[in-house]
Amino acid sequence: MTNPDFIVVTTTHEAEEPARELAARVVRERLAACAQVYPVDSVYWWDGDVRAEPEYRIDFKTRADLADRLTAFVEQHHSYETPEVVAVPVTGGSAAYLDWVATETAR
């Protein structure tokens, strides 16, 4: 099932506790139906150098029409100067799960 109405929005955080706090705040605001938090090793270019750091990735499951509101919320509540906020369209999935995402997010 292809459905452009849903996206997964990803960001990262420097530590587990603030990542979990941000995830809970977003879900509480109903900007995402759920969030998954897990450790990752990030390698990136910053301030003229390659850096490698452990981070915590957060994947938010939400509706596409909430992308701008979710992005603004993450940027407002994030400690990074330039937080990653990337939205990826959902190109398939369980109809029941996507119905749940639609029901559990803000209107």
C-alpha cells in the first residue's frame, strides 16, 4: 500500500535522557503517534572537521501534514545549533497501523 499521507521524521540527540524527553514531548503534543529512541554512531562534518560521536536517534511516526509543525517543535526544543530533522515518506505499510497513526495525531 502506497500512502503519501504518512512520514517518518528523524532527529538525533547527544544523550539518551534528552532524546527520550524530546520523544515524549512530541508524542504528548500529538505531533507523532509514536517515537523510537535508539543508540547510533554518527560520523559527520562539523566546523571544518570530521567528527564521530555516539548519539541517540529518534524516529517519529506521523502524518505528512504535520511535518512543518513537528520540525518547528524539534528545532525549538533541541539543544543542537543545527539539529537534524529529516522527513521520509512512507511508501507502504499496514493499513491498520497507518490508521492508528492518523487517529493518534493532532487534527
